[in-house]
Amino acid sequence: MTTSLGFSRRALIAIAGAAMLLVPALAQAQAQTVKIGLILPMTGPFASTGRQIEAAAKLYMAQKGATVAGKTVELIVKDDTGTPDVTRRIAQELLVNDKVSFLAGFGLTPLAFAVAPLATQSKTPLIVMAAATSSITEQSPFVVRTSFTLPQVTIGIADWAAKNGVKKAMTLVSDYGPGIDAEKAFKERLTAAGGEVVGEVRIPLRNPDFSPFLQRVADTKPDALFVFVPSGAGSQFMKQFVERGLDKSGVRLIATGDVTDDDIVDSMGDVALGTITTHHYSAAHPSAENKAFVEAFRKAANTRPNFMAVGGWDGMHLIYEALKKTNGATDGTALVEAMKGMAWTSPRGPISIDAKTRDIVQNVYARKVEKVDGQLYNVEFSTFEAVPDPVKAGK
């Protein structure tokens, strides 16, 4: 007997049998693959964040291999353009269609907030490699952070200011979660040390024009201006700071390290020289681990790594080590439990994951922009050791 398609009955039975054999083979292949959905702003105003994290994640896999605990690791990179609705849609597609075992990346706080409920519903570990609002880890028990929090890196610069003659300061921050965190942390810390915040300025996150706000700073004449703007916005801020003549006004510029991001600080020119910041990573960090990381990153990406890159590198390390602890099992609850309390030496220095908060504990460094071999770097000159997120530490 022959079917209308020209196949004999015997041939159809053979095809069906082969298909039945193929189904479990495909299922077994899928079970042997662990997929990581890396959601990043690869285009738009925050594209540098995405490029740095993607390069670091791929470098980690190139150095450590694409196999861990007997499983093949597959990295799926998606561009969310820095838009929360897009981030959420991509996360849903990765969970439903691609069956990812991890969600990772998240270049900005609103993007992490948008996906946290999905992580809870699907019981999928969500590794925050960039976003820095303190409360992100409280949005889901499946969120673990390898980046930093703004309060964590801000309290050090407030302490430095209080010890170096800053009595009256103004704050200028981007008007969203991390900026508000930084503003609050700086004010509380400086005030507790006897200083005073005489003005607070919040700047729109997208397409900011700092000029009119900097005029207020010039009119107020504080001892120092504390600044937080997200990675990539520092160049425009520094340019307008100079255009307003504030670099020669006697107002000291102090900031978190986002402003003098390693990715852009050299292009700022000599106006950035002497800027004091506190942050958790510098490409000039003198450890052997960091020197090797910087050299490998330069060869792979043709640029120096910044603090976003190290968040991506350590995020991949966290995923690999958690899989080793679970022997390759991808149960989300077991993976998060494996991550709690984990500690290792990063290119940035010693770090750990707080078992209670799932937030990172790390050194924070006071740095000064200096020339090293003809290029501008954030050169560390003191260390605040093993700093937790101070917001959660106070709860």
C-alpha cells in the first residue's frame, strides 16, 4: 500500500519509529544544556553598559569553558534597549520559549524591577550584574546581585568629605532609584559627621542637560558638589561642569565612580584630573587577578573594562559555581541556596554574597583621577573593607 505522498506503509512506520527515537534524544540534549538569558541595553543611551557586560560574560566562558558540572552552557544575549516593557517581554520569551535556567544582566534599576515578579513566578535565579538601587534584591527571593548598591559606594565619599574640610555640600543626582539612594546616603552620612547639605538637585535620567542645574551650584557656592549620574553620562556632565567655570570656582567635585567610569574617563581630558570618587572597581586596581583580567579584556574587546564588566564577570562566576554545587541541577531554589554565602576573589578584590540579603559584600575604594603612562585612571588610595549594603545592614 502506498500513501498519496508516495510513501509505503512500511516506510511510514520506519519514519515514525525514528521520530520516536529522536524525541528522547532531543530531550536528553536539552537536559544537558543550561541556558542563560542575558538581557542588556545593547543599543540606546546605555549601550556601553551592555557591551561591557556581554564582553565580560563571553570572556569568562572563553577562559573557563562552556561546560560546567557535565552541562553545556549556552548564553543567549538579548537587547532590551533600556526599556522596561521590552525587558519584561524578552524575559517572558526566554522563560517560555527558550527555557532558560538563569536570567541575568539588567543594566538599569527599572529593568530589574520589571522582571523580578517573573523570576518569582518561575522560580528562576535573576542575577543583577549592573543595576544598583538597594531595594532590588527585596523584589524577589530569586534575585542575587554581583554589581553594587549606590548606598554601599556613597558612604565612603561622604566620610572622606567630612574628614577633608567639606562643611557645606550640594548633591546632584539622576532622578531615579540609584540617584535617590545616593542622595539620601550622602546626606545622612555627611550630616552625621557634622556637615550640611545646602542644596539638592535631581536631573532627568534621559537626555539630561546639566547646565541650568549647575548654575544653581555656582550661585550657592558650596564647599563641594557630590554627583551621581549613571555610567556613560559622566562625559556630558564633566563638559558642562567646565563650561560653567565650576572647575575654577573652588567647588570641589566629589562623586561615585559612575561619573569617572573607566570606559570614558580617559576621553574626558585633563579636566577630570584630581576628581575624588569612591567605588568598588577600577581598571587600575593593583591585584594580580585584575591585571590578568584587564589584559585579557583588552585583547578580547579592544577596550579597558569598567565596573559593569566586573559585574558581568562575577555574575558568570556565581552561576558556574552554583551549578557545581548542585551537580548541574537547575532547580531555581537549590541554585539560589547554593549562591548564598558564596565568597571568592574577584578582579575587584574579595567579595561575598550575603546569605540573608543575597546582596554583594565588597571592598570600596577611595580613588583620584591621575595620569598613568599618559592615560587617565582612577587610582585607589584607601580602602573601606567588606562593605555591605548599608540600607539592609541597618534593618
